[in-house]
Amino acid sequence: MKSCLLYVVLVVLFILLTTLTINTDALTGDLVEPIDKPFVENYQNKELNFITVGDWGYEGTEPGQTIPNQYRVAEAMETWAQYYNDDFIVNTGDNFYISYAGDHEGVTSVDDPKWNRVWKGVYKGRLAEIPWYTVAGNHDWYNNVTAQVDYSLNYDSRFFLPSTFYVHESYFGPDKTKVAWIHIDTNLLFYNSTDLEEADKVLLQQQLKRFGWDSSQAKEDKLKWIEDKLIEQQDSKWIFVVGHHPLIGLCAMQYYMVRLRPLFEKHRVAAYFSGHAHTLQIELAKLGQPVTYFLSGAGSRMEDRCPGQDWGVPDKVLGFLHSTINDTVMTYEYIDSTSLEPKVVYKGVVYPRY
């Protein structure tokens, strides 16, 4: 009898261990398909403080540098996060790049050394205590994007990526002010097949095909999911959408991305946060266009701006965006972290939906 019981226990343990150690490559598309039920966070604070940063996963150095770009931005982020006692990070994607000869895009698995070296090993202090609400960038798709989801679900939920499309709700203050965050994957909306013929993008094309995201119907399904969530969240005082690719000026005129701005404006999204372009820019809300479009993609790399912005830093600047939300207004400031003495270079306000 005891031997039978021991056998059963061993079988159960084997099944559990097999489930926990299953190779991410074998997982189905469930890890990337949208999650319908929102994740809920309650804060006792009278306000929410957070950093928006993107394109931070390049650990290399530029010619003549001794301190990598990533470290410069991380140190400035830590200073701001500590001062404001920040609640979370909004991560707009491109989490892991090729940084040197022999390196690889994205991560290969949940055990990739990059998790400790590029993320945990760089962002310290308050940045290591709070969640990073994450979307995937194109460089994350160039390798094993489901490994990033698996890592979030089973290894460290602080890297918050339970799927590539998800919603989380933040409630704060004495009146439980509601903030809705709709996190979306813009890769299938930004790239058409001709964009993916370059060698470094072939895997993205293969993965989109693997998950059935390469058809027009798949794109329409994701756009419908986004609009359904916007409709569901109409009781929120603030609605924010987070995606990797920008919707500023000419950078918005890409493939299915052109369908997003009308949706956001129709359902009165307060702001859209993005990265991808390695710079800091903004398109302001105005009469007939109620959405503020933020671009914060200068976490470790620098490049030219998107033409058509209302404001943007000069070319080749590193930095991030810091925001504070209370019941009546969101204040924000862009921080230039290029030098060893970071500075605020632009600030403004966004008002709630009602």
C-alpha cells in the first residue's frame, strides 16, 4: 500500500515538474493572445507616480564612451523614482537588443543571462521594487517573445507581461479614482510583409505566421479587441493605451496603425504611450483631437525624431518621461539623461476624460 502511494506521489511530482520546466518553444499561442479579464491594482496614495521608458535593452557602448547609455538613463530614473516614490514603470518595449558581436536579439528563454544582466543588474533602488507594466517591441519578437511572457507568469511578475494584449486597472485616492491601462502589441499592425523581408526581421514574420497573426482577419480581430476594451472602460476617469510603435506625425502612417488614432479619439483616450523611435517627443491634445501622444524611446539608444511632432528633443538625446496623476490632472516632464547631470527639458499637463 505504501509503495503504491509513493508511486502516485512520484507520478504527480513528475507531472508538476514537467509542467513547470516545459520549454517555452512548445507553448501554444495562448501566451500571446489577448487576456479579457483586467488585472486590478489598488493604491492608498492620493496620486500615482510613474516613469515611461522604452528601448532600454541595449547594453553596449558608443565609440569613445566609458559609461553605457543604458546606465546613464537608469541612474537618472532611479533618482526620479526615489524622489517621487514611484509606483510603477510603463515599459514601451524593445527590452533586449543585440549589444555586441556574438550577442542575440531578445531573449532565448526564461534562463537567458540577459534577465539578470540587462534588467535586474541595471535598474536598482526603487526601480527594482516596483512592477514594470510591459509591452513587446519588434526586437523582442526577433527572438522568443513567449519566453518573456513565461518569465512574467512563472518567474518574476514584476516584469509584468501576462500576454501581449492585456488590461490593468489602477484605483487610487479616497474616491478610488479609476485609471484604465490598455496594453497592446503593435507589431502585427505596424509591419506588412514587405517590411519583414530583411534578414533580422524574418523571425518576426515567422512568429506572426506561427500564431496566425499574419492575416487581415487577425489584424481586424485585434483592432476589435482594442475597441471592445475601450468601450468597456468608459467609466474610467483616465484611459491610457500603451504600445511599442509611435502615433506621432509621419510615424503614425504605417500599415494598420492608421486605424488606431480614430479609435482613441472616438473613445476619448487621455493619452497613448509609445517607444520604438529612439527619442523623446509629444503631440499635444487639441480641439477636435483629445488624445496626447507621448513618445519615450530613448532608454539606451538615440536617433532622429518623427517628423510632425509638437515638441521633441534635439537629435541624439537619451532620457525618459515622468508623470504624476491625481484626481484632477496629470503632470509630466521629459528628462534628458544624456549627460551626467540629467535635467527636465519639457513639461506639461493632461486632463482627465471628465
